[in-house]
Amino acid sequence: MKELVLVGGGHSHVEVLRRFALDPVRGARVTLVSPTRYTPYSGMLPGLVAGHYAFGDAHIDLESLARFAKAAFVCDAVVALDPGSKRLRLQSGREVAYDLASIDIGSTPLRAGITGSEHAIAVKPVEDFLARLDRLEARAREERLAGVAVIGGGAAGIEILLALQHRLARNARPVAFSVVADTPTVLPGHRPRVRRIFARVLAERGVTVYAGAGARRIDRSGVETADGTRIAADAVVLATGAAPAAWPREAGLAVDARGFIRVGETLETLSHAGVFAAGDVASMENHPRPKSGVYAVRQGPPLAANLRAAAEGRPLSRFVPQRGALALISTGDTYAVATRGPLVLEGAWVWRWKDHIDRKFMARYDVARRDRE
Ligand SMILES: Cc1cc2nc3c(=O)[nH]c(=O)nc-3n(C[C@H](O)[C@H](O)[C@H](O)COP(=O)(O)OP(=O)(O)OC[C@H]3O[C@@H](n4cnc5c(N)ncnc54)[C@H](O)[C@@H]3O)c2cc1C
């Protein structure tokens, strides 16, 4: 029997577990290590922040999913990997031996170049973010919150800003919102039409946009940008690009220039046979893609197939990720913008469509519901 350890219950691993539940893997004992029992689904995160979804709507119960897959569930975080002895060290000090390991631990916002980033509320880890939002909401209710600045002008930053503004609008005193982007415009990776729609929405909602100079310093009174502009804010939300955990690099796994684990088309690491990686933490050689949940989800089936093949001693298969993906970006209320290639659509119906897609996705991993049916 091989020991197969899944590190992190990210978007790829939930699909691996679901597939192992439906078709048990022979020749391996499976263990999932996750610091939390519930893992958030990224697509519903803005809706959760805005108050359109409850916690349970937007989280997958990993312990139940693991039980369904006959996998052991260890509620802990991996802090180190020793490829020599094939052991993982957990935060509690416990060690777990592996023959095969797969890493799907996501990413956290980039802090490089920003001093005082510890004063900001980072959007990941999501469990910490949600807890801090509750405290922020309490401050708004007590009228102790006048301004919020969001650092990061990508889709995640804009969606979270609009969602947070929607949530706090329930409180009496209006809160001033601003966004800081180190790119010439917000949503730089998107088509001009998408940028025009969001410029309109941000203007309608009174959001001040500081583009062209990133945040250089965060302190208790707000943000200072690289060109010396000072933005007063009682709370600063960090939604910058993705950064990886340090321990995979420290373990000696081959990583790219930013520290993400280099994997080939089999999703096996380039440096260590039997160690796989997927999702944000992985960097596919020759197939760079944005750090987005869509790509992590798509890696689930080929990762499951290759972990099964490795456990059974069969050759691994190759996988090439799709080039583009449909992006559905919400505007805080129940309205959204859909974009793929030249196609750009907006409306309340786009939100309903997104809601339908997201709920359908979540239903796949709802073991309790499966038991009821
Ligand atoms: C605000 C926001 C909104 C977003 N909206 C979208 C969207 O609408 N669509 C989209 O496609 N993408 C979106 N993204 C991007 C998306 O969140 C990520 O690309 C996606 O979550 C990556 O999935 P993953 O499987 O790599 O990791 P994750 O889904 O982040 O999961 C990682 C898991 O690993 C666990 N973990 C972390 N460290 C350890 C450790 N040391 N040991 C064990 N377990 C660990 C975590 O607890 C977590 O459960 C958004 C991102 C943000 C910040």
C-alpha cells in the first residue's frame, strides 16, 4: 500500500477526492491535510462578502468529502517537506510519511515592495479575511469607519471592493472607498469594453481610482503610493497578485522566478518524481496561465488520473490547459459582466447565470446532499 498525501483542499484536490470517492484508488491509502475543515469556492467569494451567500453556500466541507472518498482527514497545515525522507512536517509538529504527495495550497496576496503590509487585511487566507470583515462591519456599525482602500486593481480587487461596499451600505454612515492599482488602469488584463463598464460602475458608486502607482507603504492612517500620493483610510484591504508559500522552495522543489512549483504536463514536479502540484501554487512549464480558480478546477481530472496511475504503477498522461476561459465578474449587487475573447455581456441576468453555474459546481461536492438524495 502506498501512502498518498493530498496537501491542501484547493480547487483541484476537491475534484481528486470526488473522483476517488466514485472510483476508489487501488494500491494507495489517501490522506488529506488541510488547516480548515471548510474550503472556500473562489467564484462565490465576492457574493459571500456582499452578503448574497451564507458561509455554507460558498464552502466545501472537506472532512465529509474526505470521508466520502475513504480518505483520512488531518486538520493541520504542512509547514515543511523533506523529499529525502519523504516526510511532511505539520504545524502541530506531527510528521506524515508519503510515497506520493500532491500540493494544492493556493496562494496569498503579494506583499513584496509594500512596507507595513501587516497593517492590511489580506484577502487570503480566506478564513482570516472573513473574520476580519466581521470586525470591520462592526466598526462601520459603530460609525468608526470612514474610509477603506483596496490595494489591487485586478478582478479580485475590484470584485471584493464592490462586494464590501455593498455589504457596508447596510450601515448608516457612508464609507469612502478607493482602489490603488500599480497598472495604468484597473482590470489591465481585460478588454477595453470591460474596463469601460467597470469605470462606469466605480464612478457611479463614488469609488476613487488611483492608477499608475502601486502602494509603497501602509500604516494606521492609510496608504502611500510609489509616486508619493497619500490616501487616508481606516482599513486597507490587500488584494494584490498571487504569491506562493515559501516551504516548497525551501524543500528544494524546482520553482519558477516567482517561487511557484514547476510542473510538467503530467502535473508532476520537474524536480521530484512522486510529488505533484496543481492550482495557484503550480507553474506549468511551457503553459503559463493566470492564477485563477478556473485553471485549478480544470487540473482536477488530469491530476486525479495521474495520482491514480502513479499509485497503480502505470505511466502518467499529459494534459495541456485551455488557453482562455470565461470570466464572470460581479459588481457587488446582483449584476455581473461576462467576458471571453471578444464577447462582453452585462446584466442582472449574467449574475443569475453565474449564480446557476456556481451553485451547480458546489452541488457536486455536497456530500450531505448526496446522502439525502
Ligand atoms: C477575492 C478573490 C476573488 C476571486 N474570484 C475568482 C473567480 O471569480 N474566479 C476564479 O476563477 N478565480 C478567482 N480568484 C482566484 C482564485 O481564488 C484562485 O485562483 C483559486 O482559489 C486557486 O485555487 P487553488 O486550488 O490553487 O487553491 P485554493 O482554492 O486557495 O485552496 C487552497 C487550500 O489549501 C489550504 N492550504 C493553504 N496552505 C496550506 C498548507 N500549508 N497545508 C495544507 N493546506 C493548506 C487552504 O486552506 C485552502 O483550503 C479569486 C481570488 C480572490 C482573492
